[in-house]
Amino acid sequence: MSAHIPPTAALTAEGSADYFLFGCVTYASAR
């Protein structure tokens, strides 16, 4: 995972999941 996780997203499971999915989409798009 990236080290640039927004504190607000890390505070909640939903936020973390949203950030994780966003990271997956970004990674897939970057390929």
C-alpha cells in the first residue's frame, strides 16, 4: 500500500476500503 493514506480514510473501515479500491483502480489504469 502507498504511504500516502489520508488520515480521515484510515480512521474508518469504509474510508480505508474506498481508498483501497481507488488504489486498485489507479494501479490498473496505470498499467
